[in-house]
Amino acid sequence: MFKTKLELAMDMIDRALDDGVPPAMVLVDSAYGTSSRFRQQLRKRGLCYGVAVASQTKVWQLDATNRRVGGRTLTVSEYASKLVSQAAFRKTTWREGTGGKLSARFAARRVLPIADEGIKRAEREPLWLLIEWENGHDAPSKFHFVSLPGHVSIKALVRNVKQRWRTERAYEDMKGQLGLDHFEGRRYRGWHHHVSVVLSSYAFILAEHARHFPPALGATYRSRPLVGPAYASRPNMPAGTPE
């Protein structure tokens, strides 16, 4: 039976949950994140997300009490331009890379997505719109919806969203070290065997690395994506502007 990429992704998430994999924040690119249906399915499963969205995604602006403000809807790109004129961006560093500290300028505001099919306006969930202005770029160019509560700092939003680098790093390691992209067959069974061997080998390498070089407890905690309950006990702060 044919299934779309979004349906296949949800099948994999459901399988992971059924197998007892601890729930964590779902991080995806804009091919998935721009789909309101995909985001709805994640929330129905009780999962938080930090998803990239296309620059033309439309939103309503919200104030600190999650009330709509402004006279018209804006694309996230237009909203970013508005915030640039208000000098709302601040530099944030999220981790140490091989070439030094990784940083960019970010702004975060509460918004309500427009294209939420099948959900009444009053029932739609306010989200964070996290906007990234990369160093050396003339304008902000990356946009994310994050479903964490209102009392969250920009640094926490950024560090959660930037955990996607782990997936990209794993993909590159499996291609460079284990030949993930070397399969040249034409049958699903052969491809399935190839990918299974690569994944098993990669899991073994990671396990051996962790056994010989166990990560520090503090570093392990900071590297994990933080989900909603972690902020439940934070003191009250204005919801529209993170720390």
C-alpha cells in the first residue's frame, strides 16, 4: 500500500512508542513541519515538537496573554522582517563545534498558525515561532514552530531545536564509515538487509564508544531535548517574550 513520507514518519513514531522508546521532542525539517496535519498527529500522541516551517507559512501574532494582535496575518518571513526593525534579535550560542562555538541571532514570539485544517480557531494551540538569523546573512532565513509552554527561555528553545544535528551527524557517519549509501541493488529485501546491517554496526560502535569514553552526567543531561514537563515548575514570566 502506498504511503506518503508523512504517513511513513508517523508509522515509525508509533512503532517507537509501542516499543517503549521514551518520548522526547520530535525534530524535523520543513518538508514535515510545514504540514499542520503532521503537527496535529504529534500532539494527539502527547509529543512536543520543534519543527522547521517554510518561509511562507502564515501566522497570527499573539500578545503575552495569547490574544491575537495586529490587523492582518503575516508570513513568518514578514514577521521576521518586522522584528528586525524592532531590534528583537539576540545572539545565542548553542554548542561547541569542531571549529569553535556555534551561534547566531534569534528571536522568539508566540503565534497561532493559520493553516490548521479541521481545528476551530478557538481550539488551536499557541506556539513559539523561533526565528534564526545566521551569521553573515542579510536577513533571517530559518523558522521553527515549537510546542513548548510559554515560560521558556530563548536559549532553551534554540538548544532543543538544534539537537537535529545529531541525526545529520549520524547520517554522515553511516555514509562515510559504514557505506550506508553504497547499496546498488533493486529489491526491497536487499536494501532492508543493507540498512539493517549498517544501523546495527553503528549502534555497536556508539555503544563501544560510550563504554570506553562515558559522557559526564552533566553533559548528558544538557544534550537531551527538554520536553514540556521540565518547565512546569518555572516561575511565572510574560508568555510573549522569553528570557
